[in-house]
Amino acid sequence: MVNSSEHGISRVVHHKDYYLRGGDMTVLVENHLYRIHSYFFERESLFFRQKLLAGTTDDTEERGSSDSNAYSLEDVKSEDFSRFLWVFYNPKYSIYEAPLETWLSILRLATRWGFHNIKELTVRELEKLEIESIEKIAIYHEYSISKLYLIPSYIAVVKREKPLTFTEGMKLGMETVLRIADARERARQHASESGVRTPSFDDFEDSEVEILVREVFGLGSRPTSPTPSMGHTPIPSGPPGPPIKLNPPPKANGAPASRTNGINGAANGIGGPGKLDTSSTTGGGGGNQGTDGAIHNFDREISPSSATAGRGQGQRAGGGRTR
């Protein structure tokens, strides 16, 4: 930064990293001029689309086209804007490693200007960082980030022995303080009803406290079983369908057929001639449930290894290949 000592006023200078030769939009933030690409801002933000549209006129120089006619961003620090631009001009492509302060600068501007994709990126990166529970709750509440991310933090605060301090209470706000106090009191009451005279929060499992937290903060209960994945076929609940009839293969030189088209026994879920085996076995074929809990179907894609194994089983069950 270059300062004018004569008047005590910062002189406007080009930013050392983000005054780009190929840029098409000039922005003034504090005493720094940025020459950047308007494409990112028009694509991501309604705020900037309206701002850029308002700066287009027919009889005057287009706003932001030069240093003397730059867009001016009020109430924005140059340091924060530089961090925000780093998301677009990161030289390491998809590797975004930065401290908490950097992500908070990005989150602040992304929320303010409606850059939803950048806000989602910021949340993903924040989840990779170790953030103290009180601070994380305060940050996520301030920027309206889903409380589901905060369940571990809520549990940690509810289970700790010492109560919230005055400073922590001011940071969290009255509503959150009251909800945490409610969860702590419910935990003590539950312990008393269970016969524990002097309960300690260490006596509670995280899963028990999570139930209280979800109830107190209105986050709903955890499902008792995982939701089936899309695309899997459910187990049929009605009666079995008609028997499957398999046509015998053509006879070679008048010899009788030795196997039913290579489809026998457990290799393909056929329990007997013309009947479909609907029993739930882990080694069988169609209509069964595998060890991973997914429901498979006859038309599933078969890997090369499973196809080879199926042929081997079919040959053994059918008496071998006719040579």
C-alpha cells in the first residue's frame, strides 16, 4: 500500500494480485483498484447482475470500464475482498486450504451478495476445520447455516460440566442459551428418574444426549433404519408370480439336452425346474438381499468376476459343459 504522508490520505493503487490485464471490470475497494472478470459475478450473484445492469448506459462511458469510472464497494475491506477473489483465481485449482479467518471473510461476502455456490463451498471447508463448539455455533447461527451440522457441537456444550459463561451467552444469544439450559435440565431429570442420585454428564452417552438435542432444537429424530437407495427394487409383498418356463437349448446332432440353457440352481436363484426361489440368501441371484442391505434385481449390471463365478456354478449344478 502506498500512502500520501502529505495529507494523511491513502492513495489509490492497483492491487498487486488482482489487477489483471485481461479483466473487464474495475472495482474500487478502500484504496485498492481491482481489475477482474465480471463473468463470475454475473453468473453467481443477483446483486451484481443488477449492479452491472444499472451501470450500463448509452451516452456515457460504461461503469467499471476504467480506473476513473470504477465500481465502488462500500463497507467492504480490501483484505476481505482479496480473500473472496481467491476462490475464483485460486492457482491450485480445487485445493482450498485456508485458515478460519479467511473462510469467515469469504462467508461474510458470499452471504451478503448472494453467492450461494461459494457459501456451500465455504461450509464444506469449515466442516474440515477444528472449531471450538461455542464459536462454531455462533458462526453457523449468524450466517443461517443448517443446524444439523451443529449437533456434535450442541452435544459437547450440553455435556460439559461447567455452565456457560456470560461472554459465551452473549455470543450465542438468549434463545440458544435457553435451549441448551433446557437440554441440560432434561438430561439431569432423566438421570434422576433412572435412580442416579448424583449424575454427571459423563454418564450420558452421546446418542442419548443427541435425542434431547434434536428434540430441544427442533431438528427431528434420527431414522431407525436407513432409507433405501434410489434405483433398487423393493422386496415384493404379494404372492409369487407364475412359474418361469425356460426353453431347452437346441439339440446338437440329435443328442439330448444336458442342461437347461446354462441357468440352474443357486447360480441364478432358480430352486427347481420352472420355479423362482424367493428365499433371501446371500449367495443366490435375483430377488435376494445382499450383505450390504441393498435389494438386487435380475437386471442388475454384472461385473466380469461375478459373471465368471455364475458360469462356474451353473456348470457344476448342471453337470458340466457338454464337449
